[in-house]
Amino acid sequence: MEKVINIHIKKLPEGVFLATSDDIQGLVAQGRTVAETLEIARDVAKKLFEAQTKQKIKTHKIKKSFDYPLVVSV
């Protein structure tokens, strides 16, 4: 499966490129060239998508009614 995400690339004063994305939280990649930055961003995005998929599998469905201990400082 393929997904399209928008990447924002900025050239930093140090001369390297920084990639971030509003489409996938946590995506940050840095490289010496735009091509290298995009390659790193693609790898990071893939790992983030894999992590999200694994988390969805491990989550449990919430029942309509349940008890939960709530700690309140008084």
C-alpha cells in the first residue's frame, strides 16, 4: 500500500536540509542534500506508519460501561 504525504523542506543556516510534515506527526528528517533528506524522510515515515499500525492492533475496544480509578488531590 502507498500513501501520499506532504513534506516541508527548509534549508537551515548550517547548510543542511530539514524535512517535516503536518500529515504524519513526528516526522523529522535531516540531510546534506534534498535527495538525501527525502530518502531519510521516506524511511522515517515508513517506520512511523508501521508503529501506528502495530499500536492499532494492540489497542482494546472500550466497553460501553467500565470502572476507572480516578485519583484526586484535596
